[in-house]
Amino acid sequence: MEFINNLLHNCEETSLNIVKSEETSLSVSEWLKMKFHIAFCKCCRNFGKQTKVMDKALHHHFHTDFSEDATKASPELKDRIKENLKKL
């Protein structure tokens, strides 16, 4: 049983290693345990996919050159927001 416990990670350890693997490289044993767990755990597999999507979105957001005019709200939009806030 100890062999199986050493071979498997739980979901918490696996999710931490998924996030860690995006920033640094894992040791061979950590990587194998993570991959083995992901092969059998649909939740962790989905978590891995979701973190990759978020990482791409954040990378795109912070590495895209936005012009200042494109990021400012129009006066009409500002007025509509103010009106909606007054209704609350």
C-alpha cells in the first residue's frame, strides 16, 4: 500500500503541481505523479486545461499594447452607467 501512496498524489498536491509546472520545471517524480493522477482524475484534468486558458488570457492581456483612447469609455457610456447606478 505504501508503494501505491508514493505513486499517487491527491487532488490538492496535483493542483499545486499543475500551477507550479507553469512557472518552473518539476522533478521527474513530481511530474510522473502529476501525469498519472491526471490520467485518472477528470477534475484535475479540467483544472489543468482551465489554468492553461487563464494563463494564455492573462499573457495576452498584459502583453498587448492598448492605446489609451481604446481603453477609455465614451461619454455616452459613462452617462448610461451613471443613470443605472442612480436607479440602484
